[in-house]
Amino acid sequence: MAIVSEVINRIPVERLLSRTPDNKKRLEELQEILGGAEPKKATETAQVEERPQRRIHLEHKEGELSTEETVAYQNREIGKLLIRMEGHCTQKFRLFGKICDCGAQKHLLDLESLCEETVPMVDNPNIYYDGIELGKELSPKCQPEAVATLKYDNEFPGYARQYRNLRKRLIGSLDPTEIEKPEPGQYFPEEVEANE
């Protein structure tokens, strides 16, 4: 008996005594307000319009930069950062014998952001993902505290070679002057990788 009375005490009496709202009447009032439009029943299915599949490349308006020009610019900037990272790795993140902090804090962040920005603009973004991954792998090792331990000094020349190879894949040449003369169509990694 005690259990039954406890259950009864937990049931809200207000809900039992009040009537549920008449939704049908509300719908009829809404229909009148909307001008007599017949509401669709829930059993009817809406026709989904099929849209053509779009490429992920950005479109441009006349007079604005094209995607190709933007990618050429991005690749030129990425190429410059790759040269810097190659140099820092070769110097084992030291300038004049003193530990520098510009690798992880500055250049790697710039490199990652430019690569991420470029990914949706190209058909084959693998080279940009490679740049991002290489930076993530190197980042903890080029922190000033890590450089001071001398633990990674033997690994830095290997990273320099990887950045050099990445630049060759991206630009198509190891000649730094090639970075200074971008031409639309010249720096698309897909073209370079297809020719290798």
C-alpha cells in the first residue's frame, strides 16, 4: 500500500485534470490566417532537387584574382617558407651560435596556414598535407627548450632535405629564382607530380 500511495503522490495531478490542447483547431486557425492554403500531411514526401556536383575550386569574377593566380601566389609564399625552414634546419635552429625560436613559432605556423588555405583550391592537395604533417612532426623538436638539449641535432639535416624535396615537388625546381617568377599554370603540384 505504501508503494502505491508513493507512486500516486509523484503523478502531477494538474496534468490529469487539464485537457490537452486541440491542435486540429489551432491548425485550422493558422490555415485561415495564411489564406486558406492546404497544409501538407506528414505522410507526403518532399521532392529533393538534385544539384550537379560542383568542384571544390573557387570561382572568380572578371577582374578578380583567379584560383590559378591565387594558388600560384600561395605556392610562391610556401616556397619561400620552405627555403627558410630548410635554412633553419641546416643551422640546427641556431643563429650565430645562439638558439632561435622562429622555427616553430613563426615559420611553421605560416607554412601550415598557407597549406591549409590552399587545400580546397587544388585537385591534388597531397603535397600541402605533406607540408602540414612535416611541420607538425618538427614543431616539438625545434622549440628552444628541445634545441637546447642537443637531442635532435642529428635529425635537423634530414628535415632540411625533406623541406628541400617538398619545395622541388611544389615548385618543380630547386632554383630559388623560380619562386620569384610565378606564372599561372606554372606552380600546380599536380603538373609537377605528373611529370616526375
